Amino acid sequence: MAGPATGISSEPGLASALATLRSLLTDGETLEAWAAQHRLYALTHRRACIAATSGRFISLNRRLLGGYESADIRWQDLKETRISAGILAADLTLIAQSSSDLNIGSEVNRVWNFTGLRKEQAQAMYRICQQHDQVWREKRRIRELEELRAKSGGVQIGGQSGYAGTDAATGESEPARRLRQAREMLDAKLISDSEFESIKAKIVSGL
């Protein structure tokens, strides 16, 4: 667990908050890091706690009269994470998109701000959020690349497909169509320059 437990015993309430966070975990889910607000930043309300698990980001707000409210963001819905750190504390901002799984075109609909977090804990949370974000960005990139290949009739990075004829509807030759689609993938940053050059070389060699 990246969120250290140092100082919990000297601050009433944090131990029970951490226990509550653990109780929210599902079977097989692990707690990777957690962070709490400094007492100084929570004079008018109960301190908020946040956690990063193997499957999601969790926000926990305890009520003044007992009980708590929790909310979560699945890692596949995370769009961006920002941190602003001072000498003692840090602020963390998460931007999440609506929907789901490998959906690429979802609109941003949630912005969560957490202020006055313990600095080291917030930094650990930020690193883990970034790691999960990068994993899901790559999954979405691969999914989009596969969908674009399927729509294009199979522009392949590792081999050739298609034929060398002409599209009757557009008058565009098959090699020209494949080259155009490869260029579109490059412009969309779905493939690298070297992958584009490899595709182009294979198309030209097939002429």
C-alpha cells in the first residue's frame, strides 16, 4: 500500500476512516494508496479521505452525525489527473468521462477537487492515478486502432491485405485508399512515424 499509516494513531478518526475504506473493497480488490485532508484544511467539516485501489478511485466523506458517503471513478473512466503541491499540503483534481469500458468518444462530465491533502499521500495517489490512466489510454488506443482497421478493410502493420484494384464508387485505387487511411491513423496519433513508414513501404512494394 503506497499510502503510509504513519501518524494515524495520533489523529482520531483517521484509523476508522481507513477501516471504512477497506470495508468498501470488493473481492480481489486491493488498496494501493490513500490520502486524507490535513486537520487544518477541514475546520468546518469532517475530513475527506480518498483511496486508489486496483480497480477504481474512491472518495469517502464522513457525515457530521455519523455514517459516510462514498463515490468512485473506475480507472477506465479517468480522463485526467492534476496535482498542485505546496510545502505541507497538496490539491488533487480528477476529471472523469461518462461511460464506460473502452468507449472513446465519451464527454467529460465529472470534475473532483480534493484540497489540503497530506502532501506525500497526495503525490502517491497522483502517481497511481497516472499509471492506471496510461494503461487505459493504451487499451483505448489499441481498440480504436482495431476498429479503424476493421472499417478500412484491414490496413495491417505486420502484413498486406486487400487488392490492387480501384474502388468503383470513389475512383480511388486500393493502394491509394490504404495509404490515405494509414496517413489518417498517423495524424490521429494511433500509429507512430515508423509504423506509418512500414505500412507505406509494404503498400508501395505491392504495386
